Amino acid sequence: MIALFFLLEVIGGLFAAAAPFQVNIGGVSVTFERKLSTDRGGKHKAPPLSPVTMEITARVSSPVENAVLIDYFPKGWTIVDSGGGTVSDYDENYNKIEWRVGKVSDSVTRSYVFKSPKPASLQPKKYHLRSELIYNGGKATGEDWVEISIEKAAHLDENRDFLSDISEEVRTRDGVWSEPIYEGEWVRVLFQKELNYRNDITIYVRNTQGLNTWVEVYYPDSSEKIAEFPVITGEGYYKIYLTNMVGTHDTFDLKIVNSDPQTAYLEFDQIVDPPASNENYFPVTTETVYEGGTDNFAAAQMYSDGSYENIYENDVGSLKSYNPAGYNLLGSTKYVSGGVGDLGSDDNSTYLRFRGYPSAFAGDVQVAESEAESTYNTDTSYRDKAILTWTPSAADNYLIIATAEIKRTSTVAARTTKAQLTIDGTSVAETFVADDTDVDIYRSFVAFKVANLTAASHTIKIQYATTDTKNTATIKNARIIAMRIGNNFQLSEPSGGTTTSTTYTDIATLSFTPEITENWLILAHADVTNGTAANYNGVLLLVDGENRGEFWSRQANAGHYLSAAFHDVVSLSGGSSHTIKIQMKTSAGTLTYKNVHLYAIPISAVFREFFAENSDSLSSTTSTAPGTTKTTLTFTPTESGDYLFLATGQINTSSTTIYVGARLTINGTDYGNSIVDVAETAQWPTFTISKRLTGLSGGQTATISFYTQTSGTTVYIRNARLIALRLPTASEYRENVEFTGTSNTEQWSNLTWTVDSQWTTDSVNVILQLYNYSLGRYAESGEDGYLSYTSGAANTDQTQTQTITTNPTNFRDASGNWKIRVSGVKGTSTRFDLKVDWIEFKPRSYAYRENVQHNITGIPFENFYDYRLEIGYYLVGDSEPVSVYLYNFSTGLWENIGNLTSTTYTVFTYNITENQIDNVNGEVRVRYVQPDNDIVRTSLMLDYAGVIAKQYEWNLIETWTATVRAPSQWNLIETWAGTVRAPMAWNLIDSWTATVRAPAQWNLIESWSATITAPAQWRLIESWSATVRAPSQ
């Protein structure tokens, strides 16, 4: 029978082999080999006070003579059996043993037995041994080989102070028990190898009391418990696994614990370190981060050492940009132009435009009235009637309206009364009493003028005079009002001139395109005369080609000017061009005009509120005063305040001798009459009456009525218009626009919102606000979602932006809707616009993700099997799992092999399949993926990651017998020997010899072959054949 044994190092078993080492001196190569053998030891390890057999082999490449084999061993180790060698001192640290072995052709082996020393402490102590071969012509010395004498057990008190050494009692199960270890006391054990979480501790223990006593396992001198044995109920083996242990350790403190009131103890016969494993660990070698981040990669490369690599999620969330989908006008803000589609980019060219509204009314309004009748005929120079002197609060544009009623006492055409309006001494309007012959007639004086006044003292006057001292100039109800209107108007003010056209021709033209649809107040005024008294002068107001009032009259004396004045309230559509004109013609001769003023004022830009009533159709009456009502304006102010009433129209009589009158009545009180005796039935003079009333509240009624001098005579009126304008004028303007949009309902890490806009004036106080749905209101100063600034130069883009990182989802509702409000306010008399170029609502969705790859390389295949992945870890952060993927080298795909879910230290294991390891390069690729877009960062705390592979431990594979049958007397034919050799990492396993004997003359008896086979994972080592032959007979 031939037996093949494949022998490896044995830990905790029979013997351990050292790797051979080779020395080449003088052409002779010497290889030293060493084997350690003990009943409880291991590779490079031996128990204290234990016999150890040491075998030394020296192999030579060519024969040597007179050889001496020497082994040097530490002092403290006692020789038990010298094996024929001579022992002597070498130096203060070493003794030596030597054998004179003579000639060595191939190899020489000697062995001896010595006993390991007892160390002075529980900690390991290292000892060094060395071999030497001396021969004729040379000497070879091997490298140091380290022995470690360890493995002890100590009985400690409750304070972990040393009481006694119980190593011998617990080394083996031999019926020799330790002394009682009482509750609260400890056993400290030092194992011959470091243990990890896969190992166990096994004890053979007895509880002779029957009490509830058990054992807890701790790190040395630590209060951190690793594991706990169950209650020891009797005598026997008990085992616990070190699953929760972090790192590797060889020393442990075992504490005796009892829950009973009695004093308890346990006795130990054996405390066992785990058997050696044939497993090999291959750590992660490289790392690639695709998403997330890592710290301390080196920690993952160290096997279970208690240090950790932090593989953490990073926020890789995407930014999503949203622009408004709509808007809401707040307050009296008006839309001008553009659309929400213009808000999608910062292009500085297309805008969504809005117009502000008055929000405060403290605009400078000044009034001067002289209503009593005044007369004068001393000279022909102008005399003051109503005087307004004041210093405006700011340089600005002011609308001045002046009205009065004048008459003459002479019936001679050249002797008449005139009135004028002067501003700082300059006449801006002049009217003469025309061809009226009745001394009871009061003709209207009117002036409309927009004047730019500085912040200095100014004087505005209504003056009157006679053209001849034989005429007494008379005036009453002289009223001046000046109101600040800023730049809120359009105007045409041509210089004076003449026309001979007998058809209407343009004198003043005002063309513009309003940006919004709104009501406009039209004011038109001109002073006209003719070189011939008999000729008629015509003045026409046209709005977009429509007749909105016509003056047709003649003066009694050439060169006397008559005033034509109109007012109207019209709605002009935004975005369309509008044309307003004053046209003139003459019936003959030359018409001369001066003081032509044409204004268009957006009412909402200046006045808080207004009420108007028009009656443009032709009406007639034969009633005398108080006459017949033509136009009635009824309104109720929204709040008590001051109002300017303005009444205009044109009147006519059917008689050349009977006058016609028009009257303004407010709440039953007459505030003015315009009475004309036209002397010609073709004439249509205009009238204008104004009045400022203060503190009006409740219901108000204003009327225009007309009447005849003599009952039964028909008189006419047309274009009778009334307007009541709330005073004072605007002193502050405001805009409020709310923009609305939609977004998403994902979790957000932050929100960036941006408004890029400009204003058509400078120094606007701007507030930008996000709506906070959590608070149910717009954000306020000091809160996220609130920005304020003062705008810069007019018509210059400014960008305001804010990033919110705290509770950004407060600024959307459950459906993802959001709102931004833009407000601007400025103390000014001029309305301004907001032009929005770009609004962006840009949340970043949370996307804490990680995707990290570990590559494990250098994994061998020869003589290894059962590959598995191990990951020691725990999770920090949220409760989301981290998915583990392995790369499939066959399909090229990543395969999910499980999830890491534990927040306490845990070891994840997975058996690697054939296609998940690269059998060419010995590589495994692992990925840790957390793909969810969550709001809490997850950290994978990685103690280690690697591949565990088992290495074959060879046993007897096969034995066999071959028999050669032959005649009874045989002679020796052949002897042979064969040796099974393996890769260099292997040691000599076995050698054998077989002999076949037979007679001298043979025939072929038998030939045979044998092959060593092994499990599927093994590789063929060697096959051979042998043949027995004999002579032929």
C-alpha cells in the first residue's frame, strides 16, 4: 500500500513548518528548513512551559565534507532532549546545539526537544532562532525564524487586579479545574492568535450551585461588552461568537455575572481559542467615486481593525428652473404690454410692463378765488382780481385752470371788457367780451395751462381791464387752481399764428399711443380773433376724427380775442395710436390765434378718483332762469375730500336780441353763469365754469342747466359736460404685481429665486416677496423670501436674487404652486412703470446619492475555493439601505446582491459566483449605491471590505495496491521512487517507494497507471505510469 499525505502547518495541532530559505556560498546552495512540533502550538507559536520538538534540515546543491549543523536558540529555553547534539553557551542571549554530521551528499536532518519559558507578563514575547551549516571551504547561515511564546490566562479581582495564573488549569480539558471565579471577578485570556468577528470563544465550565450565573466578554480594561454567554446551567461546553466585535483582538476579559442574592462562582476546565482557519483575506485595493464622497479609504483596506472609511452621500440633486405662468394685478396697477413668455430669460430686450397708480395724494394744490363782483374804469391797464402766490414744494409741472365771468357796460363795440391769466407776469390767456349788447351778459373767461414751476415763489393772476374808460369793466367768480401733475400728460402748444382757410385746418395736433387703456381728461383752449368784425371764427376739437366740441363765433371789434375752450373724458385704448386736434377756420378774412393749449392727462395717474357726466346731444328750452337741466352728475365720494368741478359746453339762441345762459349748480347752490347775447343765431360760443369744494362727503349732485332771457324764445345747448376731480393730486405712486407659477413637489435642498427688472424712473423703493404657504402670507422683512432695494437709474436692469436653504418647501403649496409679489413705491408726482425682464423660481431637489466602486485585485485561483465577499459596516444618517452590486464579467452588467441596512456593526456576506470574479486577473468589483433622492445624508461606515477564499487543506486522496503474479521464485526486477511536488508555496508532502520482485526470466505480466484526482475545484497535480517487463521464453 502506498499512502500519500499532503501536510500543511497545523495550528493548535501537531506541528508547524517554516518556509524554506536558501543560502548560496562558494558555489554550494544551502537550503534550511525548520519544523516546530508541540501538542498545543502553531506556526511560529508555542505555549509557555511546553515541550517543543524542533527539526532542522539543511539541503545542499552539491556534496560537502566535514559538515557541522548548528542551531542557535534563546536562553531561557531548556533542552529536554538534545537528539545527539552538543549543547553549549554562545553569548549572553543564546545557547547553541551542534551535530558533527560529516559528509552531506544531499541533505541532513536533526531534531531536539526544548521547553518554552514562562513569560513574566501576560503579553506576548518574541524569540529568535537561527541555523548554520559549516563545512570544508564554507559556511552557510540561515535567516532568523521567530517563535512567539504566548497563551496565558489570569484570574483577576473585581478591580481587574491580578490574583493568580490559571493558564495550566484552563489550557486543555483534563479534569484539572481552575479555582472558583466569583461573581464580579474576571478571567483575562490571551489567545495565541488575534480573533475577529467570525471567531468564537468556547469554554468548558461548571456551575455547582445551580444559580443564574453567566459569563460576559469585554475588551481588556474596558466597559464595552462584546458578547454574553447564556446562563451556565451545569457542566459542559459553551460557545459564543464575537459577531459584534470591531477589529481584531487576542486579549479578552471574561466577567462572572449572577442575578441571585447569593454569592456565585464558576470553575473553568478549558478556555479554547478557535481552531485555525484555512481562509485567506484579500482586501479592497482601489476605489472609484462616481457619486458621493469618501474619507479614510485606507481604513477599508485593513481587516476589521475598528477604523472606518466613511462612504457618504453627496447632494447631486438637479436644479429645475421655472418661470411665471401668469400674473395678478394688485391695487390699481395696470397692464401695459408684453406677456409671461417674456420672463423666461435675462435678455434685456423684451419686458412684461406694468403701470403704477397713485397711492398717496398730498400733491401741491393751490387755490385763489375772488368771487365778488369787481369793477374798474379809471384806466385801461390790467388790474388784479384773483392772485395766487406760493412756493411749490418741488420743481414740477402744474396744471392751472382759471375761470371767471366778465361783462361790459357799454354797447359800443370798441368799448369792452377783457381778462387775462398771467404766470409770473406772462399772459397765457386773454378774452374779450364780444358782441354782446346786453349789459346783463357775463361771458366766460377761461384758461388751461400746464406750467413748469421751480421750487421758488411764483405768482399767478386773473386780471381784468377795460378797453375804454367809458366802459366799466366788471368781473366776478374769478377762480384759480394750480395742481401738481408731474409728467403725467401729453401736450401740444403751438405758437400763435393765422389762417385764412375756410375749411378746418390743423392748428394743434397731439398724436400718441397709450400703453394701457384708461380714461383721459382732454383740455383744449385757444384765443382767436379776426381782422374783420363781421367774419366768424371756428375752433373744432377732434378726438380720433370725431367732433368733440365746436366753437363758432365773431367778435364785435377786430382784434378782440374770444376764448374757445373744451374738456372731455375719453377712454383711449392701449397699444393704439390716437390723435387729438384743435382745428380752425374762418368764414372770411384772416383768423388770428394765440395761447393754443391742448392737453391729454391720464386721470388715474393724477387723481384719486373722478366722476363725470356728458350730455353731448343738442337740447333746447324756452324756459327762463333757473332754466332746464341739461346734465346731472350724481356721485358719492369714497371718503370725505376736496373736489374740483369743471363744467363746459356750447350755447346758442334763436334770437338776435335774446340772450342765452348756462349755469353750474352744486348741491342746490349756483356757482357761476355764462350769459351771452350772440346777436347772430349762427354763433356757438363756449362756456367754462369751475369750482373747488372742500370736505365733501355723502351724496353729491351737480347740474348744468340752461335758460332763455325771455320766455318763449328757444335757446340751445350741446356738449354739456361735467367732471368732479378728487383733490389733492398724487404725491406717491405704487405698483403691485403678483406673479404665479408651478414647480414640482419633490424634496428641496434649496431654492433660488431671481427677479430681473427695471423701472422707468429712478429711486423706486422696491420690495420682492415670496409667498410663505406655511405662514399663510407673504414673507416679511428679516425672513427668507424677502428682498428690498432702491432702484438705480431709470430704464436700467437690476437683478435681485436670493437662495433659501432653510425650509425651502415652505414657499410652494402641496401642488407645487408658488407666488412672487413685486412692489414698488416712490414719492413723486409722476407715474412710472415696472418692466420685468426675467423671473426665475429655481429649486434644487434633494438628491443625496452615493455610488462608489471598490476593486479587489490579486485574488488567486490555484488551490483556492469558496470565494465570498465580506463587508463589515454600519449606517449613519437615515434608515435607507445601501445596495451592493457585483460586476458580472460574463454579461458586463452590475448585479444587485443585497442591501446594507444595519445601523449597528454588522458583517454582510455573499458567496461570489463564477462569473462575478475575473479568473484571468483575479478581480472582483463591488459597488455601493444609494440612488434615492432623499433629504438626509446616509454614511456607510466601512470597517473593511474584501474577498475571503478558502485554501485547500489536503488529506489522503487515494491509496492503491498493484500486484504482479509470477512463478514462485522471482528476482528483483526494478525499484523506483516518485515524489509529488506542487507550486513553490507548497512544502514536500510525501515520498514513497515501491518494489516488484520476480524470477530472472519474465514475460510481460501487467502494466498499469494511476492518477491522483481531487474535487472539481482542484487541479491535476501529476499522473504517472509504470510497466513491469520480463524476458520472453
